[in-house]
Amino acid sequence: MTLERTLPSDYYSAPSLFALERDRIFRRDWICVGRDSQLAAPGDHLVIDEAGESVILLRNQAGLLRAFYNVCRHRGAQLCGTDLPGGARAGGVIDGKYLRCPYHSWVYNLDGDLVAAPFLSAEDADRDEFALYPVGVESWGGFVFIHLTPEEATPLATLLGEMPDRLARYPLDQLQIGRAIRYDVQANWKILAENYNECYHCAGVHPELCAIVPAFRNQGGADLDWERGVPHRPGAYTFTGSGTTNRLPFPGLNEDEQTRHKGELVYPNFFLSLSCDHAAAFILHPMAPDRTIIDCLFLFAADEIAQPDFDPSDAVAFWDLVNRQDWAICESVQRGTQAGPHRHGFYAPMEDWTLDIRRYIERKLGLIS
């Protein structure tokens, strides 16, 4: 049997290739950045850093999501995130209605239009010409995605493919963040994606997880049915240490979804794992060839969060253990792929899904020999 090769080793470490990925992938495709519930009211905003760019994500006065590059059209100062010493008046979102530059006080509305420039007339500054640089923004299932090159963007639905249909019974857009953990992982983002996309490693790396889902041990995960969902051990039905919880299952799930676990990966930076009572979402932020920030959001039904005794720690603690096991082994892979004689690895037959990352990179970069 001839095993398929992985990406060449330098794809996990070379600064030049990381820069190319930023340009051809993260600046030219939809990337997940958070939940729309983090911007609940008009005027709410976040400043996010993605692919080396600073972006203002906000909700406008009509309640719609908008996103712009965090740069004033006048002289290039950042609109948000600048703290001036002393009593100077800073910029940013003002009164929930406007964006004001901290440098020369040019003012924009929350749709990015220039509405005021001190001491300049309409003849001096054509307001249509000085609108903020737009960033594409769409949402699905309560998750917000941005596109840094909106003039090239296809609809988000094209990227998501058949996933929304597969998950149609999960009330994703109604779930709320019950807990969030940010991880700083010393590994390339592609190593993390490869790891998420296979369970060949589960028996050795995740004994606690396999105690809840014995199917992860079987034949290296070769026969897992992710579309139907992966069964838990008898008596277990969710990702907690006991496999049970006092939380009710989401209403409307079919019989399989009430007892099986589902997982999805949307390149380049979004992983989603679903139990009957909660979801764990992983949003990857590649920072360097050997460093990735991961925001892990634990999502629960609003009715459960509203309970006075709501405690997500049974799911969060279990996931945190599994996550830290994954990050540790991925960091080991990152170090190991830099060994002098190592030119590439191999994919075993049960890792066919992991080949997706190689095919994805080849399509996006066109550089695989």
C-alpha cells in the first residue's frame, strides 16, 4: 500500500508560505470571527485583527451588521483602539451612532459614509469619495463571517455548502455563549485542522473522550458516520465527563441527534462540534507560522443559561481537557516537522478526510509539487 503524502514540512513553518496563505486564503475567503450576539444592539462594535488587518465590526442603526477596515480615509489613522494620554478626546464609536477619527475628527456614520470633516466644505471633500473601506460581512447560525476582499466574494452559502441542511434541526442562531476560553497554541493552523479532521489519534491521545465515545477507538476512526453522528457508549448522550447532563436536549432534534455527536469543519478557520444540549465552536486566528490563537465558544440554549443554577462546567471542563490534549500533541507535531531530515509526513488510509487540507491548500495556492 502506498500512503499519501502530507504537505511538505516547510508549509508548516516557512514565513513566506504563511504570508502567501494570508494573502490568498485569509484575505480572499470568508473567515469566521465570532457570534452576532456579541453585537446585540445598534452601536455595539468590536475591533478584530485578522490576517494582519484591523477591522471594525459593528451593528448599524438599522440593526444590520457592517464591517470596515479600521482606517480613516483622511490620513490613515485608526478610528478605533487609540488611547490618547491626558485629556485628549479619543475617537471610536460615539453615542452609538458615529465613528470619529481621533486624529482630525472626521466623522462617519455606521454605514461607513463620511458625514462631517471639520472646516471642510462639501466642495473640499466629496463625501461619496471618502467612505470607509468596506469589509464583507454575512452570518449563518448566529456565527459572523467577514471577507477582507468583498469585491471578490461569492455568497457565504457557497462556502458552507450542504452543512446548513445537515444541521438544520439545531437551533444554532438562538444559542448563547455560556463560557469562552482563548487558547494560545504554538502550532500551525493547518496542523490543528488536520488533527480535528481525523480520529486516528483519539485512542492514544484522548482516553477520557474514548470512554464516552468508544467508536473513536474502532479501526482508528475509519468507519465513523459523521453525517448521521457518532454514537456514545450506552447511557451516554453528550460530551461531559459522565456523558450525561441536567440540561434538556435542544427541541426539534431527531432521535439520532439526541444521542449522537456531530462535527463540522469549514475551511479555513471554523470547527463546530454538536451535542444534544450544547455546541462547541472553535475559531482559529493564525498569528504566525507556528502560532495560532483559538477562541473556543461554548453555546447553550438561552432558557438553560437563564436558569439560576445554570452551570456549564460539566461540558466546559471535559472539552478543556480534550482541547489541551489536542493542543499539546499538535505542538509536538509542529516541533517534530522541523527535524532536519523530515520532508513530509504520510496519511494513513483512515485519515482520508485529513487529505482535505492538502487539496484545499493546493487549490488555493497552487504550489504543491
